[in-house]
Amino acid sequence: MNKLYLSYAETEQLVQSIVHDIEKDKWRPDYIVGITRGGLHPANLLSQYLDVKMYTLDVSLRDDKADMGPETNCWMSEDALDHKRILIVDDINDTGATFNWIMADWKRSNRPHSPEWNKVLGNNVRIATLVNNKASEFSDITYSAKEINKTKEDVWIVFPWEEWWTNKP
């Protein structure tokens, strides 16, 4: 597996690309949700630039087990159904498991049989990632600045907040 190291300057350029796409859509979130850990830095940059409040969502999927923070943030799922504009941000859409889990959890926690869930994703709830793996099981990414395809190239993206102690570019 090859590692592709991104610098802070490169990640900031990726965030600027997402800002450009959001502005081109004339869409403005009511708030931004950063996924811990990797999504926090880009979510913060977007929050600062757009001057929009940011929240965090603690979801970690490892070894096919979901681990979430102490609060399930059910109020976010209520906001999604109540047409609040929410931008969910992570550093990468790798397998799609995180986004699939979030959307399933939100639906499960709030009016699970509501037909409104079919209209939420891509409309008032949008997903942004710095890097999108085209081979991911989650295909509803609204904004991404860089695309990879792990079925064609075995690459691991290393963001500057990961392995920062190695002094890579």
C-alpha cells in the first residue's frame, strides 16, 4: 500500500475547493457537524470561513463495531427532518461505513418510518469530505475536493493531523 501524505496547505486548498462548491450552489448550512477525529479540522475551517456554528459527532467504526460518544445527538436527526440545513464533514469517505451508520442511526432515533427521510440526504443534509473514494459503499457525497479509487490504486491518505510527528510534507 502506498501512502499519500497531504500537507496542511494542501488540505486548506481542498477546503477552499469545498467552499467554492458550496457558494456556487448558493447553499448555506445552518450548522456544520464535524466527525471526530479526522473531520474536526476541515469542519472547523469551514465553520470559521462560513461563520456558521459547528458541532461534533463522535463516531468511530473499527472492526465492524460502532462506537459513539456519550450523547447520540438525537436532536440532529430531529433537525434533519425539520429541514435545518446541516453539513456533515469528515476528512475522507473511505469505505462509506461512517456515513451509512450516521444516516441509519439518525433515522432509527427519530421517526424511523417517516417518508421524509427519503428527501433529507442531498437536500437539507449534505456531506462534505476532503477525499472521496469512488469505490465507497456510500455514494451520496455532495462536496469533495479530491477523488481516489481504491479498487484501482492501493493508497492510504495521510492527513497532516495524522503522523504529524514524522515531519512529512
